[in-house]
Amino acid sequence: MPFGGRPPSRTENISVRKNRVGQSFFRTAVLSGYHHRCGVCGLNIPNLLVASHIIPWSMDPHLRLRPDNGIALCSIHDKAFDLGFWTLDRQLHIELSYSLKGSESDSVMSYFGKFNGTPLNLPYRFTPNGDCLNWHRENVFLDGKP
């Protein structure tokens, strides 16, 4: 066998799992606040947009459905935000981590570099909560971690 072993005898399982209740409310509220556009790049393809939590769902049940704990982001900016490659400063300007700022890659510059220091495209309602953003800068942003 090319992969060093036998394949499993079955390829599906039946399981019980938790489902997020209210996630569709959160998504609708956040995305509509941003007119269904990414807050970073302005992409307006709804299927590629995420209602990104600033403080993750798992961290605080009281913040899970609060639209001011969310930002409308395209998939790539959402993933990079969740991994701490960028954050928002107190003036809601995009701040890149040193690892992105120091990159000479054309792709990194295209997707991220050109946005460094620019303001977030603000929503018409549910502006990102300052306390949530402080938490993100201190606990998620790569340059903010001790």
C-alpha cells in the first residue's frame, strides 16, 4: 500500500455534537453592519465573508452574539486575524505583525502589506468594541504576546 497501512474499514461515523445557536443572527448583524463587505479589503462576495469574532466564541459566552465583538472579514483576513498576524490599534487602523511587515513576498504585500496603517472600513453600526480589541492585541496579536 502506498500510504503505509490499511485504510479503515468504514469512512463515516455517527456522532452527537454541539451546534452554535444564534450564529446566524451574529453573522447577519455583523455582515449587514459592514454592508456585506470585508472591513479590510472591501471584498463583497457574501460566500467568502466571515463574521469574525474578536474574542473567540469559546472564550466568553456573554460576547458570543454581540455584534460589536465581530468584524466582517474575507476568509484570508479572518484567518490571519484569528492567528494574530494583524490587529486593530486604538484608532481602528490595521496593524500588521512583524512577520508580515518584514516579508518581501509579493503575495503578502498584495493581501496584507498595502493595508498596514490604513483604517478599518467601519460599519454603519456595531463598531468593534474597544475592550474586545484590547484583549485581541494582548492575547492573540503575535507582537502583543509576552
